[in-house]
Amino acid sequence: MNNSLLTPTYLFSPVQEIKNNLLQSKGVQLLVKRDDLIHPQVSGNKWRKLKYNLLAAKEAQQNTLLTFGGAFSNHIYATAAAGKVFGFKTIGVIRGDHIEPLNATLAYAEKVGMELHFIARSEYRKKEEVAFQQNLQKKLGPFFLIPEGGTNENAIKGCSELVEEVAHQLPELPDYWCASCGTGGTLSGIIAGLNGEKKIIGFSALKGDFHQKDIQMLLSHVSDTLKVSDTLDNWQINTAYHFGGYAKFKPTLIDFINTFKQENNIQLEPIYTGKLFYGIYDLIKNDYFPKGSSILAVHTGGLQGIAGFNRRFGNLIR
């Protein structure tokens, strides 16, 4: 494995400022941490989440990575790519039926060497059970387990480094830090990295109010190793912009994504980042952020999913 690719300096992604009439009229600054530019296949938060998991797998002398995901999973795509780059065998346990032809996500994963195993949704729900994982080892051989979405203590450590990067890139830390929230790993990393400084908003891409509890649990797991308090109160979860739930959308979201790309030359996708930026813009329009505030939005990548989305819904994203 080429460890030089896993050093923090390699991970530095640019910070780009957005400028338009809305921001000028409201007197706020909007910056984008372009983690979508980290790596052509292992992009965004997936690179950060996988970094220390790969190092842990190497330390454990495991040459096989096994993880879980749905048919359009960014995490499956990224894990397959990381395995190819760093010399790991990869196994993806996929929720649902094996449907041919494979969609773009799974076709890529298989092309770069991932071994795909499709299981029924009822079985997939058991993925965190010890007995289920032991049965997988008996069937597939020894492996290093990475959870669905990649979120664990290793992932939070990797995501926390984002704060240090921004501190090197900007004269001062932005007042507000915003990121999309799926499993909560990226947001937990940002919270840990800031450790009580500034304000943090997670924009939920899923329907429900479970994120608060999940993130508090994740922070409690890393409170000792990352020397961070698990009782921080400078963060919140905004649940107003999920557009109906995971992978749900409305025409207003698609229009926003297409317009945003046209105006800023930054591609968003409809699962996570589109909802994040839509929410930020709506809050700005409604004077949520005080005049003079600086806002950092983390672009977590996931752009590979656009191909599958357009194939399913008819090339809506241009």
C-alpha cells in the first residue's frame, strides 16, 4: 500500500467562495470546501471515512475489505475504488435482488474487482448482528469489516481532519459549518474537530429525528481518543430540507441543482449535496444567518450517483 496517499496533506481540497446578489444583499459570505475534488473515484467524505479504516486493515494484516450498501451506494463505489487503488480485495454485501444489467454504481464496483453478494432486505437488516457477521466470515473467509456508509470511530477521526485543513487555508475559521447528514459520521467529525468552537448545522437527507441521538452516541465513542467533549451544544440538525426522505426529490430541488451548476460551475447531486445547498440558500433568504457571518458548506462528493439517478428518472440533472 502507498501510505503517502493517506497523509493529511494529500487530502487538502480547495475552498471556493460563492459570490452572487443574494449573498451580497444579505451581507454573508459563503465558502465551499470542495471535497468532491479530493479523488476522481474515492471522493468527498468517503475518502476521509475510509482513510483510517484502510490503515487499520493493514495494521490488522487483513487484505480483504467487506462492507454493506444499497444498489446505488456511494460508499460501495468508493470502497471498491479504494480497494483497487491500495491493493485490497473488496466484498460488497448488497441490499436487494441481483438485477441485470447492473446499474452504473455496481457495474463500476464489479469492474474494479469488488465481489458482489446480493441478499434479501430481511437478511440485510441483520448486518450489525455478530452471528450474521460470523456466518459471512465462514462463507467468505476473513475480512476487515467496514460498516454501511463507512461511519465508525476511524471515519470520525478522518472527517475531523477537515477542520485542521480549513484552519490552514483560511485566515480564520468560518462562523457556521454546514454539511449534509446521512449516517452522521461526517458531521460528527466536524463537531469533534471544532470541539466547541463556532456553530455547526447538519442538514438531514433522511426523514426522521434520529440524527441527534445517533451523533451524540458517535461523539461519546470518540470522546477519549480525539479528546473531545461529548456534551457539546454548538451543533444542531435541520430536518426541513429532506424533500420527503432519502433519495426523494421534487422539481424545485432539481431546478436548484441545475441552476447552481450553471451559475457556479459546481455540480451537486440530489441525495445529499443538493439538499444541503438548497437549505443553506433558503436560510440565507430568510435571514437565519446574521449579517457579517461567514458560512462554510462541505461538498461531500457523491457525484457518481447522478448517472444512476438520470437513468432512472430521465436525465433530469444536466
